[in-house]
Amino acid sequence: MVLSRRRFLHKAAGLAAGSVCGMTFASAHAEIHLGDIRLDVVKDGSLTLPGALIFDPMPQADLNPILKKYQLSATQLTRPCNVTVMRQGERTILFDVGAGAGFSPDTGQLLASLDSLDIAPEDVTDVVFTHAHPDHLWGVLDDFDDPLFNRARYMIGTKEWDYWLNPNTVTDIGEARASFAVGAERRLRMIEDNVQFFGDGDEILPGVVARATYGHTPGHMSFEVRDGSTSVMILGDCIGNHHVAFERPDWPSGADHDQTTAARTRLSLLDQLAHEQIRIIGFHLVGDGIGHVDKTPGGYRFVPEGL
């Protein structure tokens, strides 16, 4: 069998990551079945950020007991990066593509994780973006700066696309995140000839409906995957952690573009998820990101599966 360049890189990445970690990736994912839909959650590694990026706008006196409860540092926060893979019939769909190897030392593991499912980049038929932050978009290019998933159709919300392609964004977003805007525009331009746009409420694939969850970014989208009366919500970053976002969803987070809108989105969504007991997959939630939401007297609680 002749290996394509991308399949060779894919296999090499899997072997290298496996040898470094002293493990195989065969068990490094979780899966959910909904009728003829199979969802797998794989890893792109983890992202370590300054705690201030999230915690600074919050009331510090009330924040400290929550940090203590969850054994968190106020100065540094490490979060998993969970990529959802959906397979249905002949389709293999990725929801976000991770950060790639160049963004953070502990990201860029998606190819190795996909190898555990015997999926190579050319097997991917569709890529769906929740939003265009680096840890969700930058893995779209390979080591040669070409589109990695070269046979895929790309899908993104119209509002999100328009924001990152607006020439004013690079200045309006602020100096600290100007590189996000530059990087997003460059990558989106690389795939723009094969992009399909959608809006709130659109069925983008059979059984998959887009849900507007604005605030983290101006056009952030989540996705409800449904079979009959059973559904799973792929959240992206609209609920970005398993601690403060659940305990005090009304608090502003420094990670959000529009803090007021993002808090309103979290409150509304958590209320629905808890009431309807919809399973969720969170990009930065602990474990495999899979679980459900419980209502508590003072807020909400993430209940992970498999921990």
C-alpha cells in the first residue's frame, strides 16, 4: 500500500505520541451511540493558561472558596482539549480540529488520537467549527501549511466567519488577542473555497442542529445531536470549565469576548440541560468531557461520566 503524505504524517504522529506517553491511544477516547450515529471523544492534548485570563473579572473573595473546593490554582489553569468525532454512514465528521502543534507545548495530539479510531485526515468528510479560537481552529493546517483535512467540507456559523474576516477585528479585539485574529483569518482564507455557512436552528447534517450560544465569541455555536427523544449537546466553549462556569454561571469570565452575553447564554443553557437531562460534551470539561448537568441549591454541577 502506498501511503499518502498526510497518512504518513498521521501514522508518524501516532507512533511518536504513543512512545512518549508510554501508552497506546486505543483506550484514549469515550464513545456514545445514538441510533446510527456514533460519537467518539478524542484528545488534542491540554492547554495551560494563566488563571487571570479567566478569573480576573470575578469577585475574588467569593471565588477563593470555589478554587479551594475544586483544588485549583488561582495563577495557572490546565484544561483538556476534547474533540468530538461523529460517524454516520459514509460520513466522518470532526467538531473542531484542535490547536495543532504550534500553539501550545501540550496540544497537537489530534492525529495520534484519531489513529486510535483508524481515522486518517483524508477519511474526514466534514469539519464543523464551534468557533475560531486557536485551540479549535489552528489544527486545520498541516506541517506544510496546507489544509490537513483536504477532502473535507468545512462548516462554520455565518456570524462567526464574518467576525474573524472583518478587517477591523485585529485592532478591535485588543493587543493581547490580536494574534488570534491574524491566525484565524489566515486559516479561514485557506479553506474559504470549501466552506458552507449556517445559522441558528439549521440542521447542518442529518440529526445535527446548530444552536446559537453567543458570547464566548460573537458567533459561537453549539450542536444538538439527536436520535428520536435522545440527544447530546456538543458545547464547544460556551461552558468552558467544570468549576466556576457551573457554580456561578452568572459571573463574568475573562475568556469571553462579550462577558455579559456569555453569562446570559450559560445561565439559559445550563437551566435547559439540567431540566431536560441532556448529555453534554464539553471541549474543556474534565475527563472525556462527557457528562450531564445537575441543578444545585446555589447553581449547577457537572457530573462527568467514567470518572
